Amino acid sequence: MSQTGKWIAGLFIGCYLAVLSFGIAGHALKFGLAGNTLSYFVVWDMFCGWQAYDQRTHLIAESVSGRYYDLREPWGEFHPYGSLGRIQYDVFGHMVSKHINHLLTHTQHEPIDSVYVVEEAWPKQYNLPERLWKRNFGTKRDKISYYHLRATCNGDGNVVNLNPDWMNQQVLNSIADNPRLRHEVNQAHSSFGMWYVPTAHTSRHGLRQSTAVAPSTN
Amino acid sequence: MNRSRQNDSSLRETISDFFFEEQVPMGAALTRIFLPLMALLPMLMRFPRVRELYSSDGTPVQMFELFGNGEVLPIPGPGAAVILYSLMVFCLLCGIVGWKTRLSLGIGTALYVYFNLMDGIGTMTKYSVIASHLLMLLTLSPCGRMWSVDEWLRQRRNQNVSIVPRAFPVWSIRLMQLLFAYVYFGAALTKIQTDAFFSGEQMRYWMLSNWNYENPVGEFLAMWPPVLLVSAYLTVVWEILFGFLVWNRRLRLPMLATGAVFHLGTWLLLGLYIFPAVCLSGYLCFVTSEDVFRVRRWMKSRGLRLAELWKFGPRIPAAIPSGVTWAIAAGLFAVGSVEAEYRFDLYGVRGESGFMPIEEMDRERAVSLIAGATPLREKDKFFSFQIGSTALGGQLANRREVFKYGDIVIAECNLNPPHEDMWVECVLEDADEHKINSVGQVITREMLRGQFTLLLGSQLSSGRYSMVLRSAGHEISRRWFTLTGQSPACDVDTDVFGN
């Protein structure tokens, strides 16, 4: 290998290892990663945490005549990693508006007035197969699903009403289960103006409110 | 001063040797054969959906959008998307066989990264990232100099004179190896920072998730916290040590073997298929020529000679330059893909009735789903309730249904977060479900489990009992157990009533 080749290779090695080191340090110390898409290539957070509840998203379209439609791909959902449709991996709702618009512009239907984004949640122990359920719990499985209206969109997919997601709602409920805190919150006065400035990406498509962790699909 | 200069020069030499030592690139060639194949598998699955996932006639959600940077990449029309996608598939296939290796891998890698970035929801994952790194480094490596069409063509140019494999500087292969060290170290940091990782709860919830492929072994082990607890520590220790010990000649194989077991474990326990396949094919970059010779000797001793397969290789005359053939084949592949996609007609636009209809839903069900605001049941705040007698790492390590006098009964409840601060009671009842005694404790919102301990002394007579978990006035769960043997008190004086 020529001396110049060695220098060029050395420069590449230095830069490459510096970028990988930045990913490790940035992830460990939590800096330089927010809003940095390329950081995804150097941060190794394959185990970012999992919720105790399983969740699914349902899209229900309401037509101008008051009929309801199960809004999903009539040509078949795409299952990226298992048996779930792609929309189920969109934990923060980044895709919902586009998805609704896409489905409504590529299917046959009467005019649609609203589309409801409904979350379904249930505790994960109910995911155990029957055999293991009996062995571990010894009781009858009485699973119920909790449904929660996450958002209402218009016929173009634009969000017109947004609620906290179900997990976030449970977190809020657990915090609010404190009479003293409730009392103090009721007594408090907030001033508005400079605390929260919505940006284009937070106000348009995404339904980003959850404080809960997202599933990693690695 | 002299000694310090000597040390500096020795360190420089060591680093230089580490990166620029010359080796026959057998490991890189093996990685070239297997890694693009593994990276291609999920991409081939997406081939019929290119229009939907990556084109302006679908719903691509770019990684940049997930990070709040908007749509940074140009979104191609469906035709262009199919052409680019088929070119990516063709190039990665050429990379596998080593035909125009560097060009193929270069184009294939760029398009692989592009298409992954185009769909942050259903395509980009961490295995795509690892594969992207490895593919980029393979492009820079001399991986096409062994076991490749390029090498075969080179030999043909030289009238089939067998050429002794050349050695090349290993820096690109070292970077591939170092990548694994960084990945594991970073993964260990993530786990250290993740709440409830070392107590196993996080792992349990992942094993019970159905986001990946089926994982029956994981579902079984999810109910055994001690296994999760021990494996959590072992994993983190191995991940940290990997980058330091894999370079050691004696420890290289044990570290890699542990890694292989770890990745196979993610397949069995978590239902991950592609991630372990990508990582294990990446491990091939650690293979040295000595390893290959050792395997060859072993195969020879059993009468297997892979080299003889070359005898059956086609004798194609060198009529057209390889580059031209490559370009024609790429073009044909792309045109064929566009035609196939057109005929596939994903959205059914060219059917008799045009677009397909969406399915009407039962009104009552739709309204119940939209209006659903069922409060969380008290029992759903709990994951499980078990009894046993041994604790490990603060968690119940066994389960028992039969106890004898003098044993300690540990009753453990696991809670699903989030939950409020709770008062939880454990009630001991007899066979007729009459309360004998009870104990309660506060479980604050950050706690994921509570334990109640009962010493089986002489107060109880032998027989059947139950431990009942109660919260907010509800019975959450009941565990039956049998107390056997003779009460110690009875040995002393059978007339004394002890309860």
C-alpha cells in the first residue's frame, strides 16, 4: 500500500471511529441527538424499553350518511416484521394523516366526513398462549381491551382533534390520584407566551404526545 | 525522554500493524457472500410493495420526519422507485456473487440506505443500520478478490493459471470488527440506562410483545424472572467485554461463540429473524485464512473437496466485456421489475371496477370503539401473583404449592406500570376461605413488585390454605397451597390448641 493510500485510509479510519465514538458518547450523555436523524446510524439503543400494555390502532371512517367503515388497505396490509400491519409500528402517529389520506384516495367509498383514530390496549400477560396461561395463572382468562379515541381527522387525514394517547392518559391518571396535587394544580395559575412554541413538524402530521417508550422493531 | 519516544513509536507501530497488516481477505469474502443476502431478505419481501412504501403514490414516512426534520429525501414516482429498487436488488445480488463487486456494492449500499431512510416506520431498523455500515465497509474492502465472479474472470484473462490469493491491508475488515465492538458497547450502555432492565421486567414485556415473529420459548421464559435477571447481567457483561477480548487469540472464538449464542437467543426468545442473521453473517469478518485452512483440512479428511466444484464452472468465452454485460443485465432486471409491478397492480386500479371498496363496519361496534372509555380494572394493574419460598435478586425464584412447618412463604405480586400509589393486602385464608390473618403494604407508583412473607409456624394446622391478593377492595388473585407434616407445637403437647 502506498504512503498516500495509507494516509487516506488513516484519515477515513479516524473519521469513522470518531463518528462511532460520538454516537456512544452522545447516547451515554444525552447530547447532540435530538432532531439529528443521522444519529440513528451511530446510536445503539436496540433495547429502548417496552410497555406493560400491548396496543393496536384502528381507523374508523364515518361517511356523510352516518355509516362506519373499517379503514384499512383492501389490497392487504403490509406486515413488515411479523403478523401486524405497518400502521401498528407507527407508535407516535407520524404516519396516520398520510395513511388516512392515502387510503381514502385509493379506495372506493361514499364521501367520508371523519376518521377516528382509536387505540386498543390490553395488559401483555393476556398475550400468553392458553397452555402457559393455565400453567402460570390457573384462572380463567378474562381479557378485556380498552378502547380510547386518540384523534379525529377529517376526510383529508388532517387532525382536527387530538387526545393524549392511552398510555399517557394512564400516567396522568396515576399522577392525578393525589388529592393534594390536584388541589395545588387547581389553585395554580400558568402564564402563557414563551413556554411552548409549536414547530411545523409538531403541529402538522404527528400525533406526538406520549411520554411512554416506543417499541423498537429491531 | 527516549523511553517515551520509544513507547510512542511502538504504539504507532502497533496501531499501524493492527490496521495495515496484510492478510488474504477470506473473512471479508465470506461476509460479502452472506451479509448482502441477509440484508436482502427483508427487502425482497418489500419488493411487491415498493409503490406503497417508497413512492409518491404511497405513504413513505422518512426517518427525517420521525426526527422532526421534514421530508429531506426526494420521493420518486412509482416507476422510478421500482427502477431504483430493482437496481438495489440487482446490485446486492451481484455483490453476493462478486460480479463487478465494488461497483455493485457501492450502488447497492447507497440505494439500501436510501430506501431504508425512505420508510422509517416499516423498513428502517437497527439491523438495517448495522447492515448499512457493513455494506459500506465491504465496498471499501478487497472482498471481491476471493471466491467471486470477478476473480474467476481475472483467472480466465490469465488463461486459467491458478493465482495464489493476494494479501491486502486489513483496515476495512478491522473497521467491520470494531463496528461490532461499538455496537455491543453502545447496547450495554442502553441497557444500563434502561429502568427495570436488570430486574427482568423490561425483558419480560418484550418477550410478551407480538411485534416481531413468533417466540414461544420467549413466552415460556417470560414467566421466570430469575432467568431473565441472570441473563440480563450476563448479556451486559459480555457486551462490554466483547470489544476488549475479541482481539485476543485465545478468547476470540469463545467471545464469538457467546455472541452467536446471544443472537440465536434473540431469535428464540424475541422472535427476531433478520437481526441475528445480519449480525452472524457480519461475524464472518472475524474469520482468518487459518480458520479457513483448518476447515478445509477437516473437510479434506472427510473426503469433501469444495475446490473441485470449480471444475463444473461454465466455460463462457470472453466475447463481451464484463462491465457491458453487467449494465445490460441491470437494465433488463429493472425493466422486468417495472413490467412485473405494472401487472401486479397493487391498488387494483386496472381491475374492472377500478379502486377496491373499503369494508363497512357494524355501527354498534364502531360506536362502542369510538366512545370507549372503560376505566382500567384493578386486576389489570397487576401482572401476576405467585407464591414460593426462595428469592433471588429480590425476586421470587421458585414456585411452590406444598410447604411444611418452618418454611417461609413468599408471596409476590408484579404490577403493570403505570399505576398510582396503592395499598395492597395479602390475606391468608383456610380451605373454607375464612380469613385467618392479613398484612398490607403501600406500593408506590414507581414500584413494579411487592412481596409478603409468612413464616409457617405452629399456629396453623396442616391442610389446605390460600393466599389472596386484594387491592381497592377487590380480590385480584388467589394462590392455594398445602401445609404438610406435623405442627411442632403438637410434638410438645397435643392438647394445646395452637392457631
